[in-house]
Amino acid sequence: MKRVLALILLIFIMAPEADAQRYKDPRSYYREFYSQTRRIQTKNLRYVEAVARGDDARIINKFRQMVVDQLKESRRILDRVGAYKDDDVLQREYIAGIDMYLEAYEKDFGAAEELTSTRYNSLENLEAYYAAANKAEIKVLDAAYKIEKAEDYFGKTYMVDLRRDTVMATKLLKLDEITVSAREVTLEYFRVDAQLSKLFSAIDSNKTDDLDVIITDLRKAAKAAMTNLEASEPMEDYEGLHEQANYYFDELNNAIDSDLRPMAEQFKFKYKDQDDLEEAQATLRDFKEFQSEMREEFFAVRKEMILDYLEE
């Protein structure tokens, strides 16, 4: 019995070495890694596309889990491949890259997904969501770079022609460009929109003492957002989202003295005239409807821009 157990243990110990010895040709050894690269990149692309399109949270989570499952499977396969003729650089660095991918997808993208449902509730929520997503995206880039450098080493050392999917790389680059551009505009949009929501919330909860301060902050936010977007160059032929956001900012800025501040004054009065109060309430309803319409249009323009850009 002891001899049988010893034999089984020896088989498990020798398995990676035996697998590695199967590859007498460095090209066949490299193909094992490239095969896993293709599988990982394909799943990664589907996830990033779903996030960029703004798909349902359940769909995004499904794609994220597909990436995680693929990473774990690829790690299991490559862990058994072993070193190539005592040279473990490609295997070691590749597996280290996979571990970085896993941390990004399980921890950081997972954290971002937990914030998805409430990200538009406040500017702070949106900033937290983007921070988590950005942290994950940087880690994914670092993981891909680590793997690429390991492949470069192996290709140069053993004179192997490396295979790189330039089509997929181009798609990922386009996704990154459009995501960053849309993210910049969205952040400025909600910098202003959050202040308008704060104004509505204060009125609805009858906390009217600070309405003047909130309106002043709304004007500051609108002007800052317009300045920031002016410094942020939209991608060529994709200026629509910038224009939509600026229209919203400009409309609010112009309405502050003519509509919003007079409305706020009526809600602040201790002894309110009924006719004036009704007029202020009508103004409030109009601006709530305006905010809702502007949000809907903003997201529609953003989605159209992203889809058009990806279909180029």
C-alpha cells in the first residue's frame, strides 16, 4: 500500500516536468501559451464591450465571471506545462500575469460592479465607481504587458516568431479611447446634475435655509464643467456628447437668475402667497422634467456614440 501511495505521489510531482518534456520544439511550447492568450483576450474583449455599451448589470457580471473562469482554467493548464528546458521565464511570468488578471477581475472589477446600481445617485458615487474601474483597468494593462514581455523574451531567446492578434488589440485600443472620452464627459455632466438634484432634494424635504448656497454652487459647477470640457478635446467626428452636455450646462446657467433663484425665494418665504407658491411648484415640476429629459438624451447620445465608434 505504501508503495502504491508513493508511486501516485511521484506521478503528481513528475507531471509538470513530463508535460514540459513533451515540447522538444520551442514553437510548440509557445503555442500552448498563445492558445491561452487568445482565449483570455476573447473573453476580456466581450466583458469590456459590455461595460462600454452599458449593458445590464447581470450581463456584465456574467461576462466578468466568464473571464475569471477562463483565467483559472488557463492557469491550471499552464501550471502543468512546466519550464522549457530549465528555462521557466515564460511560464513563471505568464502565470504571474494571470494572477494579476484574476486580482483585477475578481477584486477590482467586482468592487466596481457593486457600485454600478448607485453610481449615478451622487457625484461621490460616480467618482468611486470610476476609481474602482480605473484601478482594475490599469491592473489588466499591467498584466497584459507582463505577459507580452515574457513572450518577447521567449521569442528572442529561442528565435520563435510570435503571434499577435492585431485586430483584437485594435478593438481593445478603440474601446479604451471611447471609454475614457465618455467617462470624462459623464463625470462633468453629473458634477452639475448632482447639484440640481441637491436643490430639488432640499426643497422636497423643506430644508430651504441653504437654497441660495446650493444655487450658487450649481452655477459654479456649470461653469467649471464647461471649462473642463473645453479643455477636453472630443474625438474627431464624435463631438455630440460634448455638445449635449454643454447644452445642459448652458441652459441651467441661464435659468439660474430667471427661474431657479426666484423659485427658491418663494419656497424660502415663511408666509407664502398661494399664487406665488403654485407658480414656484410649477417651475419645480418643469425643471424636474427637464432634468429627466436631459439625462435620457445624454445617455442616448452616449450609447449611440459608443456603438457607432465600435462599428467603424
